Amino acid sequence: MLTAHVNNVDLHYADQGPPNGPAVMFSNSLGTDLRVWDALIPHLPAGLRIIRYDKRGHGLSEHCPGPCSIDQLADDAAGLLRHLNLSRVAFVGLSIGGLIGQSLAARHGDLVAGLVISNSAAQIGEAQMWQDRIAQIRAAGLTSIAGPTMQRWFSPAFRANGRDGPWRRMLERQPQDGYIACCQAIADADLRDAVARLRLPVQVIAGALDGATPPVLVQGTADLIPDAEYAVIPGAGHIPCVECPAEHAAIITRFLERIGHV
Ligand SMILES: O=C(O)CC1=CCC(=O)O1
């Protein structure tokens, strides 16, 4: 198991592929850990160095008590890249991972050669919705939000045969304080001005059936970013790397080709 002590927390990460290969860093969504990319990775071209990590308060990474912000989470990603002596990576962020990627590109532009913002936006959800969710989790735990969360994450077809079961368990087993801290970070985040100033290749991806960040919201962020490309995966909900891994990987691969990473 690999960990790096970054910004006063131990971050758990995985590092696959040739050390000198073009590097791609993946950042997970709220309530998931780095296994969320397991099904997608075999569909990527060979020769890439693939870094995945658990953000603070999720998976096997440490949680630092108290609030955190998207900028702090982006600084964690930057710290991990510097720990690995990596720069000019392609960064792929899913949902809150996409917010982290936007902040990372804005604050640490030297580290990012290209950005994939998947199922994410510059601002996600109403502040009150996040406060209501935090209050419910404090009162009744993460299991109390699991049902509606699966409906936002996955299409009816995926859920119909119980394929959401392991992902429900992954959500329920996240550290409650870490999940709540990330809800607060999302509630506080508004990166609309920051993304309009980005000057790097960006690919934005939506899931046609996404119940958390619907295509109209995701496309709104693509429209703010100069020259960003936008694609929709039909049949995918909020987590296409689980539900439609080949289609998700194909869009990421085309982007990696576009930026000369493969
Ligand atoms: O509501 C959800 O669980 C979906 C989501 C919003 C931000 C994120 O990372 O996941």
C-alpha cells in the first residue's frame, strides 16, 4: 500500500504503469474511493503512468478534523504530484474530483497539461441542499442517504439488477466526518470565474442520465471554458467509469491523444 504525507495528512494512492510513461492522475467522486476507476483503467492505452488517490477523509486516506475546502483538496493533489516528482500531468476528475481539477489547474497550472472534468461543474447544487444532507447524515448516518444517492449515481437499468450493491456499501463505509467535510467544501465552491480564466486543453464529460450533475449543468461549465470540448455518454448516470467504462475511457483516450499524451 502506498501513502504520502502531504499537507499534514496521509494520502493513500496507487501508482501503476511505467514510471516514465505520460502521467494521468484520477480524482474520485464524493463517497467513493480510488476503486471507482477499476473498470475503466483496462480500457486505457498501454504505457501510461496512472496515479489514483483517495482524497482526505475518504477511502484509506487520513481525515483531518474540521472543515476543508476545494482549494485545500486541490493543494493535496498538488502535494501528491510534487511528492511523486510529476508535473504536466493529465488530470481526470469525477464530480468533486472535477472541482478539485478546476482548482488545481487554476492554482497550480504548471502541474496540469490537460484537464478532464467528468460529471462535474464549476458549482454543484444549492447550498441549502448540502446543509440538509449534512444534517441528515449527522442525525441518521450515511446509510440514511444511500437509497437516493444510488438513484443519482446510476441509471435505472444498472440498479434494476442490483449492480449498485457494492457501490452502496462503498458509500456507507466512508468515514462520516470526511464525507461531511467534502459536502461542505462542495457547498462553498464557486469556480465559475476561475474556469473562465483557464488556458489549457479541457474535455468536459456528462452522463445523459446523471441525477446529480445533469448534462445541462455540465455543459454550462463547458461553455464557460475557452475551447473546452464537451461530450455526453448515453446510458450513463453520475459515475460512467463504473457504468459505461469503455465509453468513458474512449473519450478520455481521445483527449489524451489530442494533448499528445499518447
Ligand atoms: O450527490 C452525490 O452523491 C453526487 C455528487 C455530487 C458531488 C460529488 O462528488 O458526487
